[in-house]
Amino acid sequence: MFKLILIYEVAFILFWNIMYHSSSKVENWFEEKILAAIYTILSTMALGFSIAYLVYMTLKISGISDKLKKIKDPRKS
């Protein structure tokens, strides 16, 4: 789960860096409305974490995660 969160955070940072350095005038929005930009970034991160955690808990409660763990890796046979 920790690796999933780290992967999500790296992807999110890369996405925002691409948006910031593109020519879509996002950098002007960041400079003019820094509090709105911070709120947008943090709320997007929280939403992504909530969705990932919801999927994880759903798999755990429903028992699908145990079934997935029992599947043998075809590369090792």
C-alpha cells in the first residue's frame, strides 16, 4: 500500500510539473491565486489518497485480496 501511495504522489508531482511548465498559462494562475493553487493541489492529493484507500479497503473487506494472493505467479513455474 505504501508503494502505491508513493507511486501516486510521484505521478501527481510529475503531472503538476508538466502543467506548470507547459504554455497553458497555468503559471500565471499559480502566481495570481497561490492559495487557490495550494488548495487545489492538496485537495487533489487527498481525493486520490481517499480513492486508493477505498479500493484497498473494499478489496480487503470483500476477501478479493486473499484470493489475489493465492494466485500463483506464472513466471515462477
